[in-house]
Amino acid sequence: MSKKKEDVKAEDGDKEVEKPIVAKSLADIQRLKLMKLMKNP
């Protein structure tokens, strides 16, 4: 049971990453750019 729940959470996480995050301010935009750079050096 726990393994299935973890798999579902992992799938949800992937979906969240695929969806573009809406940046409400310039600071959010800069933060997203930094996060992308940190993920893909």
C-alpha cells in the first residue's frame, strides 16, 4: 500500500514540475530562473 502511495506522489510531483509556475512578481521570476539553473548546471 505505501509503495503505491509513494508512486502516486512521485507522479503528481512530475506533473507539478511539468506545469509552468505562475510568477506574481519579478522576484518570483528570478527565483524560478535560479531554480532551473540549479537543477541543470
